[in-house]
Amino acid sequence: MSHDVLIVGSGAAGLTAALVLAEKCRVLVLAKGALDAGSTAWAQGGIAAVLDKGDTFEDHIRDTMVAGGGLNRRETVEFVVENAPVAIERLADLGVPFNLDDATSGSVGSSPTGGSGALHLTREGGHSHRRIVHVDDATGWAVQQALLKAAHAHPNITLRPDMAAIDLVTDRHRIDPAGERRVWGVYALDTGSGPSAGRVECLTARATILATGGAGRTYLFSTAPRGATGDGIAMAWRAGCRISNMEFMQFHPTCLYNLEVKNFLITEAVRGEGGLLKNPETGERFMPRFDPREELAPRDVVARAIDHEIKRLGLDYVHLDISHKPPEFVRHHFPTIYERLLGLGIDMTKEPIPVVPAQHYTCGGVLIDLAGRADLFGLYAVGECSESGLHGANRLASNSLLECFVFGDAAANDILARWDSFSEPPAIRAWDESRVADSDEEVVIKQTWTELRRFMWNYVGIVRTNKRLERAAHRIQLLRDEIAEYYSNFRVTADLIELRNLHQTAELIVKSARARHESRGLHYNADYPQTDPAARDTILVP
Ligand code: FAD
Ligand code: SIN
């Protein structure tokens, strides 16, 4: 089936692009599971934008580049920062109920940038100003619902949940290959329960946008949802696109430590509003020993400090304590977290919260330009699956949703501007299942999945060494053959698609980490603790 534009992913990046494109063409949006099951709906903190009177674009640019260890591409940072206020305005127009300052509560006016100071701005690590617009502590949920409501209402947008893209359709899938470096859509497996469940469809379009989110689930502990398996990154790599800076995996300092609930984030805004990190045995603060910015140092610094304390003292977790603030203040600012913790027997207004670092964000991805274009004609990548140059070696808090809105819009506008150069898709070969059987060994997938995520956590985590990276590379090599054999003999399933992509992404992370002989931002290698004078990207060429 053919559409004008195919978007793989229904989070902030994919739906932003869809809403712009739908004004002029017919758009098909795919999601692997439910339409709101990506990271977007889980975002707590908010969206960074210069909206405060004392704040400036230059300050936001500088904070982004300081956090990014100087690896950011300045023109991208300027592009995103300068487009942030407009992006917030569009979201407010879509009905996102951003919090307002108490003195000015009511609805957000048509111009949140009008200098009225009406929006309530929180502060997060690495930001020199209050700059984060939010909807309580569940910003992503509000954004996802507003975008979905608008997409459902648009006659030119078709939303298809439960469609797992397997691979990009390229020239080599044409019935008559023409020798072009070109993308025409995807092959996707219907993972739903309807009549076409289990069938692989060839979905073609004049232009294709990957908006598939990150690869957090490459790690044993991650704040990301289960579907964050790096699918878009792996698909783009297999199709022939360059992938960059995959060694920069962000670990969030404060994920709840709980033996049952393994991936509940405690937003950085808790530290922004005065939360303190403490040794759980002595109650002593430790961040002042590590960085003059204390609890509000950038994430890599805070995560490494916590990791250091946990390992040095043999702890299971550290404490995050905001119980010195008035209970009403805590409940008012963090209603979702308060309720969730209370359900687990922790009253954050009275006692500290046990926390540990966990993987949180994928800074690297499909290398794109300022219009979201990837290396192959007709292919774009936006949001967390891309590497635009915004984050450099470490993403500044709350800059990622922002990147989704700015690049979702930029990619859509580029497609519309170049519409005449995108021809109708040619005839493409159907998916061939003639030589595969149903798997009789599902246990292999589960075993490999767990093994991979465990060694990535242990060997390619917050602190790396040459030996650990070498061990990880060796295991990846062993698993590669097993997965390839499995993939060529058995019918694809949702789990197999994810495992194959997870493995591919892990390989890209380890390759990139081994290529960097310095420590910078999120990549810390104890064998190369120095930071080189010149910052350079790690660009892997397929
Ligand atoms: P996602 O929202 O992750 O969406 C990915 C989409 O791709 C989904 O629809 C998924 O189904 C689909 N997909 C994936 N693979 C396939 C496939 N093979 N076939 C079909 N569809 C596929 N950032 C901020 O700026 N501020 C915050 O406060 C913040 N808080 C966060 C809190 C948590 C717990 C987490 C995990 C992240 C947070 N982030 C935050 C990061 C931010 O949420 C993400 O970077 C952002 O939402 C990514 O959006 P996206 O549109 O790129 O991808
Ligand atoms: C948080 O709320 O701490 C997450 C913010 C982000 O990831 O940008």
C-alpha cells in the first residue's frame, strides 16, 4: 500500500512531522505497539525554552554546549534554541495545559513568548536559568495526548498501531533495481490481533521519516519503555546510512531503586526544586565534593558521582531527599511521583527516596542535516533516533522533546519544499517467507536478549575500560552469528525484530566507544581519562 509520506513512530517527533505534512499530503504513521507507548508519554520534567525575561538564547546555547562537552554542532544548537519559543507556542495552541505561575494562573495565552512570565518555569541540571516549561511532573503524557488528538482528528493522517517496521525498502528491493541510493518505505509486521496479524506488508511512500526513538533497552537498567530497541538506527545502518556518536549513552542519575518497579524515573526537577543527594547510611551530602554546581551539575557528572559513591561504599543506592521542603510544595510540584511512591510505601514529603543511575537517553543516532535528511535520498530521521549535532557528548536536560518538535517540523517542511523531486514508488518485491519456518526455540530470544543487556550494563556502562569494551565486542561477535542464523531460518516475530536491532545497536555503541581514545561527556574510559583538545564526532560508515 502506498502513501505520500510514511512516518515510522508516533511520539513527539513523528506526530509533529505528521501534523505539518498533513496540510498538503496523505501521511501514514506506524507505531510498534500502542500509539502512546514511546518515551514521549513518559517524559516528566518538561521542555527547555528561553521564555524568562532575564534569560537569553546565547545562555541556552552556551549551557547546551557546556553539557555537550564542546562536541555539539553550533549551527544546530542555534537552530533548535532559537526555534524553541515557537515550538512551545504551537503546543499551547494544540491545547497542552502548561503550568502557569501561581500569580497568573489561567489558560496559556496565544503567545507564551510575549514576556508576560505567565508560564511556570522550573530548573534542571546544567541550566543557568529557570527554563523548563512543564505540565506538573507528567509533561510528556500531556504532549503525547495533545498530538494524538490532533492527529486522530486530521483526515489526511492514518495511524496504524501494532505495525513493527522490519527494514527499509531500498533500491535493492525493487523489481527492476535502478542503482539509486534511495528509500521507498518499509516492510512491516502486523503484530496486532486482527485478521492480518503475523503478515508482513510492504508499505511504500515517496518519502520516509524514521522517528523510532532511542535504544535504551540495550541496557539492563533503563528508564526507557520496552520498545526503545534502536530499531530506526539499526534499519538505517543496514540500509547504508552513517551513524554517529553512539558511545554517548546518557545515564540518568535518579531512577527509583525498587526491586519490583525497575524503571521509574525521579525527575531532575526534584533536584531543581531543592532535592539533595545523600549517603543513605550517614545522611551526609556528597555532591559538594564532586562539583561546585552540586546537585545541579550536568547529568554525566551527577551519575558518575553516584556510581562512584555506590561502588566505593558498597551501597545498593543513594538517597534523594526533598523532605525538608513544605509537604504542600512537594505534592503540588510532583503529584505523579508523590502518588506513585506513596503506593510503594514511600512518602517523599517525609522521607528520602532511594535512587540509582539508569540508562536514559541515546545521544547518537542516524546522522542528519539541519532538515533532518539522512544519507539516502527520500529518508529522514528525527527525534531520539537521530544525531543532529544538538546534544554533542551529553544532552542537556529537557532539550530532547524540544529537538523532536523543531526537527519534526523542519523535516516535514523540507519534504514539502522538495515535493516535486520525490517520484511515485516503483514496483517493489513482496516479503519472501518461502524459506522460513515457525520458531520452535523462543527461549533463544529471551536468553540472548538478557545476556546482551547484562554485558552492556556491566562492560559498556557509566565507566568503561579498554578490557571491558573488548569483552563486550567479543560477545557481540558471538551473538551476531547466532542471531543471523535464527533470523534466516525462522519467521519474523516482534521479539526477533527487536533482538536483531538491539544487537545491531549494541555493536554500533561498542564500535564507537572503542574508537574514542579520550573521555568526554558521557563517555568515560578509565584507560583514557584525558579530554583531547579537539572535539571530533565518531562517524561510522556502513
Ligand atoms: P518516542 O516517543 O520514543 O517514540 C518512538 C515511536 O517509534 C513509538 O511510537 C514507537 O512505537 C515507534 N517505533 C519504534 N520502533 C518501531 C518499529 N520498528 N516499527 C514501528 N514503530 C516503531 N526529554 C525531555 O526533553 N524532557 C523530559 O522531561 C524528558 N523526560 C524523560 C523521561 C523518561 C522516563 C524518558 C525515558 C525520557 C525522557 N526524555 C525527556 C526524553 C524524551 O522523552 C525522548 O527523547 C523523546 O520523547 C523521544 O521522542 P521520539 O518521538 O523521538 O520517540
Ligand atoms: C527528567 O525529568 O529528569 C528528565 C528530563 C530529561 O530527560 O530531559
